[in-house]
Amino acid sequence: MAERSTAAVDVADNSDETSLTAQADQSTADGVAKNRERDTDSDEVQESTRPEGAGTTSPPELHSGHKLARRYRLEECVTRLDGFSSWRAVDEKLRRAVGVHILPAEHSRARSVLAAARSSALLGDPRFVQVLDAVEENDVVYVVHEWLPDATELTTLLASGPLEPYDAYQMVSQVSSAMAAAHREGLAHLRLNPNAVLRASTGQWRIRGLAVNAALRGVSSDTPQRTDTEAIGALLYAALTQRWPYESDAYGLSGLPKDIGLIAPDQVRAGVHRGLSELSMRALVNDGATASRHESPCTTPEELVKAIGEMPRIRPPEPAFTAPPEYQRTTYQQGTYGRQTPRPGATQPVPTPPPPLQSRTGKALKWAVSALLIAALGLGSWQLADALMDQGGKNEDPGQTQTNDGNDKSPKKPISKPIAIKGAQDFDPLGNDGSENPDEIDRLYDNAPGTYWETSFYTSADFGRLKSGVGVILDLGKVQDVGKVTVSLKGETSVELRAASGVATQPQSLDGYTKVAQGSGTTVALKPDESLKSRYLLLWLTKLPLTDDGNYRGRVVDVKVTS
């Protein structure tokens, strides 16, 4: 078996750190008071990864209530180890919780931490916990990052048992694709473990500590892609078996029995998905010895993404049907108030309705009601006939003449006609690159029900709070009367119709389009409240639906414009 980087294995070794880690708040969920984060994994550090003398610099003397840059107020220290400390803090300017890593400016790794934080911040991928600030001031270096109150570490999830196949499939898919994107930008994690992988309440998996956690520890690797790939394999192995794929215990998980080597997950636990079991072995064993000895090993996250794409897709489990409770009669029904409640299971007698009026008084009452109805009908008929006769007399008045010159015609409602769309263009003025899948834009109006244009994926329905929306500009060829725009979408989507009225050229900014209608659903009919003449229309998506892969995307199947 090929040697493994200690950064990827991250085996627990607390022999020299017990006194230090006792000061850290041991918790798991990022941002929850009772389950706080452990960005640095202080209780599971391999001593061999620490350079000699790295921990000789004492962390700055800070306390709760201390402010950095007159903005970040420190609330609680969650880690104090190896010359640096990590805090839960509050950004008083934006009124939100954040995480902060702090170390002295003269620390041997201060420069590398700053460089790693700034490189990670430039990536801007929402699948990673974002670095918000990286500053050196007053002899202190600090890195500010997101604090996710609704996220749970994989460590916590595995404490109650292994993941279901669908959840494990989503985890390895999203983590692999995120790390492949990071390596394309020259960034590696090197400390990818169950404490660094979080699942949000939306089902989205996110990774924290990209490049920064390794820089804080002074961890490096000659083969960073292989190191991160092996770490992803270990994550999948743990998710399938609730065991750490090495002999030593780590992250609250038991290691494998000694002297048996690395065995496939489906040999450790019954019922493990065979395809995921082989995938984890292809990522873990990089010398070609896989579970089936037929598939080639995966040595980079990109190869792992390709291997996942070749697997049959794992569908989410069907929701369990819960039978509705049996209908039970309440004790406050008519005629039952004050009566004794029958025993459970006893049949309650249904009261017999009273007989119809059969007495002499009842018959007299029925005749009286009938007579009143006949009188009312007669009076109404007489008044109607009198009104008609009066109207006829007025029409026959010789002093009046009726004229009809043929011009007194009620205006006819214009007939709605379809308007052809001459062209379309993706519109993303608030994004980083200004484009949103332009190669698929023609699918909007190709009249093919199986095709659609889709946006990029986001971590929430509001575009991961990165922007207010994206859209598509429709070119009608010339200024025309627009009566209605019908949009067919996949999933419940909120969309606005905006128009550039009275202009001959296409506006390039969002301010150049005025909102004239809005709606939400899978088929949305957008009708302007007033008459509209325009050549350029903007379909502006403001809220995205959740897709099967756990992300949020807007998908427009078809657009029809009528006058």
C-alpha cells in the first residue's frame, strides 16, 4: 500500500496536547452554542505534521469583549493551541456571527496563514466556508470567516450511525466537485476530515478551512491532489461504515482491527452500497489495489468526479406514507354536551331524528307557508308585467324617434397574437463573470418540451445571498405591443417581467429595465397592468427551486410572448 500523507490520515494523537485541548471547547456544529466549531481539530492532530518549534510562540492575550478593527467583538474562545486561537465573534458592523483565527504577527506561520486566507477568499466558491477578511494590525494577524449556525459537522452526523446511501452519495459528489474546482485554481485543503465537512439545513455540503487550516498547522504535501483525494475516500469510508479506515481511532470513530489491513466497507458492515464501497477504495488505495481489482485508482479529485459520474445515480428514498388517524367524534356535538362520555370502543347510539310535523298545528303551519309563497310569486309577477308595459309605452311614444346610423358599435377587444422571439441573451450583471450558461440560451424558445436553459447552481433559493437574481433578455426584433408573457419552468420559481420601454438599443444594466409584472410557480403568466410597447424584455429570476442534487437552480423550459 502506498504511503499516505499524515495530513490526510489525521490520526488522533493526544499524548502531547491534552493540557492544551482541555482549554478548547469541544463541539461540532459550526455556529451553534452547544455544538461549536473546531476549525483546527485540536483533539486530533498528528504530531509528525508539526514543524519543530512551531508551538513556541504564545498566542496573544485576548479575552471576551475584545474588539478587532473596532468591528469584530470576540465572544468565546473555541480553540487555543499551537500558538494561535480561534474564536466565535460578532461583526458589529453587519450584525452577524463570524469565526476568527488569531495569531501573533511574529509567529513562524503568520505569513503563510495570511497568504492562504487571501488565496481562499479569491476563490469565492459558495461550496466552501468563505474567508471574509485577512488582516495584520497591532502585531496580530487574524482571519475572519463565515459562521454557519444551521450547519452540522460530519463528525456529529456519524455519532448516531452511518449515513444512508443517498446522503453518502451526495456528500462525496459535492465534496469531490468542490475540491476539483479548488485544485483547478491551485488551492489544496490538506486537512480534509469529518470536522471540516458540514451539512447545511438545506442538504448542501460545505467545506471549511480550505488552505487556511493547513497553513495554521504548517502542513504541506508534495502531492496535494493525491492527499485530498485520499482524504475524500476516508470521509466516504467513514460515512458508509461509521469506522475510521486506519488502525487508530479518530474523530470519535473506531479504527479498523489491527493486522488485517484496509478492507472494503461492504466487508466491514452489511448492507453497504457496493458502488460506493468500491469508490471509497479507489480513492483510498492509490497503488491500484481496489476492492474489485478491476477499476483503476483515483489519484485526483477530478478523476474521482469522473468516477462518480460513471456510477448509476442513487435516488433519494421514497417518503414513508403515514396513515391518517381515525376520525373521532368530539364530545361537543349537538345534543351531547353534559352527557357521560362513552367508554372507548363502545358503540355510541345515533339519536333518532324527530318525526315531521304530523299534528293539526303542523298541517296548518305548512298551509300558511304555502299561501305566503304563492302570494309573493303573484306580487312579483304583477310588478314585472307592469314594468314591461311601462317600458313598451315609452318605446311607442310618437314624440320620440329612434335612429341608428350604424356608427354606434361597441369597441372590440384586440385579438391576441403570438410574437416571435428573434433572439435571447443571458443576463447576469451582478455576477462575477457576467454570464449564466449562454450556450443553452436558445433552448428557451425552441418549442422542444424536453430542453431548458438553466442557471448556475447556488446554495440557497436566494442565490446564496450573493446577488438578487439572474435573468434572460428577449429580443422581439422591433417595438411591439406586449400583452402577456407565459413562462414554463421546472420547479417552483419566482420571476419578474421587466421591460425597456421607448429605447432602440438594448440596455446593459438592470436599471435600464422597469418591472411590469411578477409571479411564482411552474407556469407563470406575466401580464403588465398597463399597455406596454417594448422590443427588449427581461425575465428576472428572484427565487430558485431546490433540485435533486441538493443545489438550487433556475430552469426555464419555454417562453411565449403574445400581444
